[in-house]
Amino acid sequence: DPEKIIDLLGLMGDSSDNVPGVPGIGIKTAAELINKYKNLDNLFKMMKEIPQKKRRETLLENKSKAILSKR
């Protein structure tokens, strides 16, 4: 959905616009996460549901980057 693009970019970033995003999260992973959790707020509220330990840790370590990138 178009309203989810901002959340998607918050996760994956956009180097052409100098938006950092979360390292290691590309378009496929970002789309999967946003489709499942609907937005960044829900994603970070439901972090314990993410089965991949490394992905969960990376998201937690870079939460501030994702929120900043969304803005």
C-alpha cells in the first residue's frame, strides 16, 4: 500500500536520498516485515515475534536509524 512506503524506506533506506535505514535490510526483507507488522511502530512493539535472532538484534541496534529514516 502507498501509505506503507515511508515505513519501507525507514527500514531499507535510500542511498540516493541519503537515508541510512537499517544495515542488512533490503527491499525484500523490509517488504516482508512491513506486510506482516503493518508499520514500524508495530514492528518494534512485536520484536519478540521475529524468529531470526540476528535480524531481531540488528533491528534493535538500529531502531533509532529506522525511526530517523522514516521521518
